[in-house]
Amino acid sequence: MPINTIAQGQSEGFIRLALAAPFLNYLTERQIDPQPALDQVGLQAELLSDPSVYVHSELVYGLLNAFSDIAGDRYLGLHVGESFNLHEWPPFAQARHSSKTLFEFFARFVRLVPQESSSVRHRLILDADKAIYRIERQQDPAVPPVQVTGFGAAIYVRLLQTVVAQSWSPSVVRWESRYINGVPLGYKGIEVGLGTDPGMQISFPVDWLLKPHSFDASVEPQTSPKQQEEITVVAAIRSVLRDKLDEADLSPPAVARLLGLQADRLLRALHQQGTTLPREIKRLKVDVAKDHLSRNDKTITEISLMLGYSDKSHFTRFFRGQMGVTPSRFRGQVSSDEFFS
């Protein structure tokens, strides 16, 4: 009996870039310069602190593998996962809050954790004698997720150990992954095995699911940052292009590089969503323009320049063509609505 969750477009494989932030923080705290790895994949460190930025999962895999190389730590992902504060991770905190059993916890968790990424599907599978929590990758990655797998092993072993508490017995727990080189054999006393799937899974006695566990009811669960209900290619494009609309090259290869994938895969993902890159750039320009016109924080000329228009008249023609009114009229209408509201 599986319990699972998957969103439309989940096979596109996009992920919230902020999920790599614990790795960056781990290196910084140990005075290891992360910049060579960031330069290698073309990212700026400050982007990792922005929960609204999405990129393709393989860009994150490559970045974390590069972090491992510069740190000289084969098990970097594992070590980061061991130091990660589970109680500040919204899916864990929200799922554990008020859950009386491990089954209730996983029933909530399996529906919350996909908000962090669309590159995997989470499933809880129940057999007669064991339960399996499985993280399935929607496609074979071109970049091996070695450090992500190590991080996942540490997180899910800790997660299970935290929730079952006194019932914890590592000898009856098994972790499997194709990318087993990110996890040492016998890690934490559990059985570590080579899997055939590009994802990962952890199995444990099914009767653990019915055991009660304690929690601190006085602690409010962490809430997830505001984000798209589905992490799709459209959400990813909007996140990386919002501050780059003035750049001359917004071609498929240029945008694909920002997302960490090939241009043909970007175009294929857009086609699956029933849209095109020019259409989404146009929609984003309109939304950014409306946002600044409504907030009245920039002049129309400044908005024109930030959207890539050389002068105000070009922007005015574009905006009127999309909205039916000039930018000045739109701003005036918004101001009037606010005045009479």
C-alpha cells in the first residue's frame, strides 16, 4: 500500500536553490572558500539565500559535488546532513507537530516535502513486515547526485531516529542507493546496500509506524516560505529572470544556462507546459512592470530600462499592447483605487 505525492510537471526536475545553503554555510563556518565551486557552475553565493530561486536539480548536484572537492571531504553531504537543524526544516517541523505516531508523521511529511523540489517523488510503501520510505528521481541524472545522496542518508536516518526515539534499533534499518559512494558502509550501525534506482530509500520495521512518539506541543512548527504550489519550469524561469530582464541575450541557450540544463530540455519542458520562452518573458515583464507601477517606487523611465527597453516610448507601446492602457494611466488607476478604497 503506497502513500505518495507527485505534482504536475514533477518530471521537469527543478529544485529550490536555497536547499544548497546548508552546504555553503558548512564550508563558510570552517573557513573553506566556496567561490571556486560557485564559479564552476556560474552561481552567486547570495542566490542560495533566496527561497524564490529555482534551478534544475543537476546544477545543484554539480555544485554540491564541487563543494566536496574543494573541501577534500568525500562524505561532505553526510556531514552537512548530520549538522543540519531538522527542527528548522518546515516539512519536518510541520509534519511532526501534533503527529502521535510515525505513520501520522509520514502521512503528513510525504505531502509537505515536495514543496521543496519537483525533481523527486516521495513514497511510503507498506509491506507485511517492513515499511519503505522511498525518494524516487524522475529521470536518470547526467550529474551523479553523490553529495545529495549522502545528505539524504544523514537526514532520513536522523529523522527516523528522532521520531521513533526509544524504539530506535539501527540493525533493522537499511539504506539503499545507486550512489552508495556518498555513504560509508555500516553508517550509524545501519545496513547500507547498493540500489538499482537513481533515487534512495530507507526501510524499517512496519510496526514502528504504530508506536507513539512524543513532541513538544509548545513549539510552533516552522512555516515554509511563500512559493509556487508547483515548482515548474515556468516558476524556475520567473525566479532567475526577474532581475535579468534588461540583459540583451535572453535566448533559450542563455536562459537554460542560468537554470543549469541544456536548451533543448528547456524548450521541451516549456512545450509540456503548453507555453514558450518568449511568452513567459513577456508575461514576466508585464508582471514586473505592474508591480513597480503599483508600488510607485520607480519612475516609468527606470522601469523601462530595467525591462530592457532603450527608451520610455518603446516600453509604453509594449505595456499598452499587453494591458490596453499606458503605464501612466495604469499607475493613475491604481492610485485612484487606493484613494477610494
